[in-house]
Amino acid sequence: MTLSICVPLTALSLPLVIKTESNGGERFKAEARSKKHGETCAAKLSCFCKQTWNLFPPNGLDKAKAECLCDANINCGGHQTSLGFDVCADGAFEDCVVGTRSLGLRCENKHSVKHWGSDMCLFSRKHINFLNAAHSSTKMKFPELRKLTKDHMRANLVAGARTNAHADTMRGATPNFFMVEKPANDDKISFCLLVRMFPNFKTSIVLLDGELFIPHKQKRSHLMLTGLKNDNPHCFVHPTKHMEKLEPCGDLKGFIVVGTKGKKMQVVSDEHVVHPTTETMDSIGYGTAIELATQHPATKPFQMNKCCDKPDVWHTFAGWKHSHMMAPNCDHRLRRIHVFHRPAREETSATRTRTKQKTGEPANCTFMAGAAGDKH
């Protein structure tokens, strides 16, 4: 006699996998939709970038090199000294546009608002479509940064500058956006912006000749480091060549050291927070910063320089955190657009080096051997 036992399918411990044609078809359709969406976004971005160049103010740049320097109302103050117009030979730009100009969806600071009598200067109002196109294209290229309000967006228009190595003034934990036009002749070398990935200014601790410092800023002719003097934070000005002697020690996570103020240092969050006044910024001691940085040991990056050279696309980098300059032997005559944000509405005095009114000697900093201050 044969005994037959029926075991229900649900009683089996082995999982049941059923492959159907519909599963593969749905996956294929999803991949196709994703690909089409990416192509659509790329096409829209390309359209926005072309629109931005088409709306580039044709007659808005200050062609005289003297007008490109140290005019707080139209050129972001002394920042233009880093653009290197004064190292260009006279008569070298007879057949091309040369100069720089600043505009934005909101004035640079209260001084500019008072000067223009409005939150936006007349030049910016005239070219509002250009500003909106630049904002739309950067937002599409970097969707993770959409929370950056366009109310604080500004742009620098540049053509013909041999940009010197420098780090920007820190006016918020926001990145820079950079785009260069394509050369008319493909045989020509395009413009390339070199971004040095070490040191990380304002967000790290470095070692120089056995002492710990917080790298503060690189200016045109010198390097600024924050260290200790008489047990208080103090700014030391070194020759630029000392950049090569710096060794990484640790990273500051979560905040940015803006500058020294009294016996402490002003700091801001590394998130995109609006600071209408510097009085809202927190302060910490130098020892606290050193202690926090040692919890996050750092090493030099494998690739020291980041190259931003592809034309007609937006590149991004932290201009206040990393030094940047024009690569040698590239075409500096090409037009460039630099977009940035100013959520910190006023620059804190903690970032500035001051001199004594009568003698001109440094009041809150020490110049080390071989260091020289900017003449502009």
C-alpha cells in the first residue's frame, strides 16, 4: 500500500521566488524614465547657461584698470586687487573687453544700501534677467543647495584678469559658483581656475615649525594664521611661501572660525544661516578649538589642486575655504561669471588686521620675517 502525504505550499520553509516578464519590463521602464529625466534636466541646464551668457551685460565692465580697484560701491571693495589687472601690460587688450563689475539681487551691505538708497543698485535692476538666469541655472545644477536664498545672491563679472592666488572673505558658509565662456577658436587654451585643496582656511588646525595654527586667509602677498600670543588668540602674518611648510593636524567640524575678537574667536555654523549682524555670532576659546580639531585627525589630499576648466558649465568650490588662482598659460581674456551668496550681511571686524593711527604699526597682528602687506 502506498501512502500519499500532501504538504501545503505555505508550510515550506524555502522562499518562493516567481520571476515574471512584467518585473523585468517595469525595471526597464523605470530606467528609461530616469534616463529621460536626466537628459531633460541636462537640456534645461544647457538652455539656462546659454541664456545666462546671452544676458551677460555687454557694456557693464569697467574698462579702465584703475577703476577696477578699491571702489566699494561697484566692485566689492579691495577684493579686486586679487584679480591682477595691474600686472597686465598696457595696450594688451585693445580688441577685447576688459574689467570687472559686481551686481546682485541684494546690495553687498548696509553701506551700499545707503549709497544707492535701495536694496538693489540701478545696474543690478537693469540686468535682473541675467541674475535670475544665473540663479536658476546654479539651482538646477546643484539641487542640494536650493535652500540658499536668492535674496543674498551676488555675481562678479570678470574679463581679462590674471587672477592671483587668494582666498575670499568669509561672508557665510556658502559655496562659490564659477563659469567661463568657451573660446571662439577651439585651438586656444581655455581658461582654468586652480583651486588648492589644502590648507582648509578657517576650518582646520595646521602645524608650522612645531606650532599649531588655524589658517585664516591667503591674501595677494601674504599668509594669515591664527595662533597664541600671551595665551590669547592672535593673528600672525607669514610670507606666502610658508604655505608649502604647513602640515595638517586636524579638522574643525560643524563651525567656521571667522576671526579673533578680544580673548576669544568668533565662529559661525557651517550651515547656511543668515546673520544680519555680527553680534549674533558665537565665540569660543583657542584651546577649545584645538581640542575639538584633535578629535578629527587630518591628512593632505591625494590631489592638491582641483581644476575648473570645462567651459559653459557651472563649477563649485568654497572660495573662503580654499585658495584659488588662474592657471598659467591659459586665456585670461575669456569672460567669467562668479556667483556667490552673502548671508552674513556685515563683515565682522574680527577678520581685519588693524594698524595704529599715528605710527601705522600693526595693532592686532604680528608680521613675521619676510612677510609684506598688500599695497592696495
